[in-house]
Amino acid sequence: MSTHDQPTIPGAPAPEPPSFDEPTTPREPLPPKADQRGPETRTPTGAATDLPAEAVAQQGAHLTTAQGTRLPDTDHSLKAGPRGPVLLQDHHLREKIMHFDHERIPERAVHARGAAAHGVFEANGAAEGVTKAAFLRAGARTKVFVRFSTVLGSRGSADTVRDTRGFATKFYTEEGVYDLVGNNIPVFFIQDAIKFPDVIHAGKPHPDREIPQAQSAHDTFWDFVSLHTEAQHHTIWNMSDRALPRSYRMMQGFGIHTFRLENEAGETSLVKFHWRPTLGTHGLMWEEAQLLAGKDPDFHRRDLADAIEAGAFPQWELALQVMPDTPDETFEGIDLLDPTKIVPEELAPLQVIGTMTLDANPTNYFAETEQVAFHPGHLVPGIDVTNDPLLQGRLFSYLDTQITRLGGPNFAQLPINRPHTDVNDMLRDGMHQTAVHAGVAPYHPNSLDGGCPFHAGADAGAFIEVPARVEESVKERRQPASFDDHFSQARLFYLSLTPVEQQHVADAYAFELGKCFEQTIKERQLAALANIDADLCASVAASLGLPVPDASIEVGEPEPSPALRMVGDQWPIDGRMVGIIADDQTDAAELAAVRTALDEASVVPLVIAPHGGLLGDIPVQRTPDTAASVELDAVLVLAKSDDPRVLRLLDEVYRHAKAIGVADAASSVLERLDADAGEPGVVVGSASAVVREMLGLLAAHRVWERLSEATG
């Protein structure tokens, strides 16, 4: 993580520091930063080129028009004299303003706010027994582009709102593009895609006032989920810390639906996809999320980009839950076509089939992160869909939305969407066609183009749908009776959590329902909670000052699933951020040693001092005015301070159950805090000893004992 014996502090906006004066000597465009990588340079029909990625960026040292004509000035319109009117003949003004007026495209109706990165997926071969997909063979390396997102908010909303997060992965495989389009929560609010407009309309801001933005704490959302109780399982996940991820790097991903895999022998299995972060699954405290929404609304996208720039490349294991492909498509009594249900890992253990590493940031947000187009129907041989009614509707919807957003049917030709294999699709013309197709016969069959393109058989890598049997039935608008259980898995989830996590769920329900105007809606949701857990319902009712209703149905006692907890394990600490409070009296050698020790542990040290510039020869990253506790995972105090801004920062760190290390020389600072040396997560001693102990505490994410005592 370090260069030239100095820790890498990410965030520089350009590949080299700027000059103080405006540069006037022409030079070629600067290259991208070292952490950035654009899409692989491919033609619109998938052919590899020898061009470097910079070849598709701006060229030349001089300003030109879009037609390549060099310009002497872009600061003044062409006028009839210095004070005269602007002339209609000013073609440069017209072009510049015209293009600016059309720079925006429609944002996504959902998942509008996102962040993304390039990477590579390497398969370990464990999936070869269940699928013939080439990218899952042992040793296969496949380039990927991953987009994370919130669901409800607009493109300009905050990152840290309480919401489900999108987790979409584009695999550029040798057999075509494969998209695994999921979320960080393994279930969804609805069982049938026909309800998707309803749940999104309910979750979006009220149409009269356009508030609240990017949150579910309002009447229309809770009106819908309390009436449409199949949403209760997803809702309780949304009230947990899963909906407040600490980082995209520390967030699980799920394919949500059940998919059908086919191996080389034609044998099929039903599977669910899981992404497991190697850094563990961690969340923000609710107060942290609120503070960050004001102090740094770009926190998650900044965290992802900074980690990659610092060399702390995030990784995920891709795993499968594999279940028999039985005629009834159920497993251990769970309907595998119901997207509101999980299969507990204790019943179907995860089988790791490969590892994904994100190692480069996009070069251009709009060209890549905004224009990437995912679709659950982008499949490759060996992976097929099931009759999950939510998945079936998504197969229709995703193509529809790309046409609206990206201006026509040729979105697959945008550089970020181009396949890394041959494309010969007989699709022609249309808005933004960038391929220059040859031949005269884009139809099949033909003889004028020599019969090309030809059908491919299974031996030539064709995607052939699994010939799954369809049960004899009648055409009707109805769902199976197995879809009618709306509460047992919500109860399973709640009972699987630790007491601290359960308290966070109760607090979230109280906050959200407290924002509702209509008491009827609050009471209706309390009635739903009574069917999930009596203690949870009583806690939320007490916070709202409302009576506790009785359960209306009897839900069995499920066996808790420890895999659903986020608390209790130890995890790698790569990319964590530790604030170091120092001043001009701090021993320079001690400060340097502490920074080095943190950097060698793959932790980012941020020096916080009373002034900017340098402490000796060590750069200062923050002052008390610019430092925020919520960007830090722990704090090391090397200098005693009475500054109220520093004390407020330390108080927040303590309140949010983060580790605090205090060097002996600064131990008096504890007298100003409600903390004692030796209590959980408060470490006092020599600077080197404190750093060692703090690194151990970071592995647990928080000092959970402190919160357990508080919720006692």
C-alpha cells in the first residue's frame, strides 16, 4: 500500500499535482491515474484491437471542435464588437452549448445511484460438476465489471441511506456476456414481477411533494408492505444492519432467484448464487449513516475508489448452494421459485467456485458506470433461468429500460457493454449504430452472404435452453399455495441475530414507523410484527407509544441460522482507516513508526493535526475542522488535546463502539471522555503496543462488548 517509503493516501484527483499558475505550454493529455482502467478496446462486434485504452480518450494537445478543427479561444462568444450582440454564426458557441444541453440521459428508475470497478474473476473448478459454463472451469480468468447501487434514491442522493443495495456483475466470458444481477439481500419484497411497479411506487418519494428522498420511512412504503405481507421478510432484512453497509467492500451479494445449471452430461441442478466478501460483512451504526449523509454523501463510492487506489483490492468468493432439480422444485419444504424465501446455509452449505478481485477504478463515470447495461437474460451455456415469476418479469423489463436510458437498441455496442467474443447477430441499423456491417443478407437463411451466419450446435458452444418439463395446467392468474407463508422466514431471520443486532432492528422499525403520519399504518405494521416475534413487536410498540397487538397467525419455531449474523467473527482489515491525533509536540519518530506499522498492516493512516501542511516531514491529511469520526474505523491518540472538536470526534468514536488507542503521553484525554483505560476497546500504553492491540480489535469491526453493555 505504500510507495517510496510513504503510505499511499488515496484521493488525488489527477495523476500529477497541479501547478499554481495556469499551464500555457501545450502538452498531450495526461494519462489516467495508475488505479484507473477503461473498458477493453474492442470493436462493436467484439473483435480485439491493438489499441491502448487511451486511444478512445481525447487526443492531441490543442482544443478542437467536435469535428477536429483547432480553436483559438473558448472563453468568449463571437460578438459584433466587445459590447455588441452575439452573432448567430458562432458555430463553436452553438456546438458547445448544444452538446452541454444534451449531456444528461434518463437516470435509472431504480438503482440510479451507483459506483463501479473493473476486476477479474478466477474459477477454482469446483463448479465443473454442475455446469458446463466455460468461465467456471478450473483456472479460467474472466474480466468483470461490477456496479453497486442503492435502490430507491435518485442519482444525486446519499450513499448511506437505509436501503437495499444492488450488486450487479458483468462477466466478459469467451462464450458471451454473462450478467449476475442481484442485491445485497437474498430475498425480494414481491413474489411476482407484476407487483414491481407497485412496490417501487410505494417506496419512492410521495408524488405530490417529492419527499422523502432515498428512504422508506414514510406512509406509502409502510402502507404497501403492511398490506402486502409477502414483503415482510425483505422488510425485516431492510431494518437490519444489512441495509447500512459499512462499505461496498464489506457487503454480501446474492443472485436472489433460483437458477438451473446444466453440466456436460446434461444433468441439471437448482442453485442460488452468493458473493461473500473476504473482509467480512459489516454495517454502519444508524447514527453514523445519518452523519455521513451530511458530512460525506459519497462515502461508499469514495471508500471503494480509495481502497482500490491504495492497493487494498476488494475480493469476494462466489459460492453456490446446490439443490436437486426435482419436479416440484422444492428443497427441505422451501419453494425454490419463491423469491421471498432463502435456503438456510445449514441446509445447503455454500460451495466456493471462484474468487473475484476488483483492481481498477473506471476512467470515466458516465461512459462506464452510468452506461453499463445489465440484464438477467444475458446467459451463457450451462446457466439457465427457472420459472420464478419475479425473474421471468425481469427478463422482459431490463431490455425495456435500456432502450429508454441509452437511446435505442444498440446499447450492447457501447464500449463498457461490448462482448469479448465474436458478435454476428444480424441486428442492423437503429439509433447509435457504430458497427459498419458488410454483406447484403442480414437474414436467415440466405445464400447471398454465403449462408453466414450459421446456426451453432451444442458442440460449437451454442446456448441451448434446458428442456425443463412444464406441468400440465390451465392459464390463470394465481400463485401456488406454497407462496402463502409470509412470516416464518422473517421470524427465522430475527431469531438468528445476536441481541445487539436485534436491538438495531427494533430501533429501525421504531424510527421508520415514527416518520409515518397515519396511526392506522403504524398499527397495521405492528400487527404484522406480532406474527414475527412478540418481543420485537412489544419493543417497537413501546417506542411508538401504541398498544401491543396479539398475533393473528401461529408461526412455528424455526432453528436459528448463525450464518445470518454479522457479529462474532474476525476478518481481514485491509483498507481500514485509522485516525492519528498528533501535534507539533508529538515525537516525530514515534509518529513515523506508527504510520509505518499501520501501513504494513494494509491500514490507511490519516494524520489529524491542529494545522495543515506538515508535522516535521509527515503530511497532515485532516484538521479538527475537516476530520470526521464516521470516516474512521479507529483512532490513535498521540497528543493530548482540550480542543472540543477533537473531544467530540473521540466521543463519537467511543459511542459507535470503535477502538480507541491512547499513547501514555496523551492518557489525560480519557479524563475528558466517559471512558476508562482497560475497558473494552480502550487501549493505553506505548504507541507501538497500542497499535498492535488496535489492529487486533479492528478485525472484529467494532467493540461489540461496549454495545452489549449499552443494550444490556
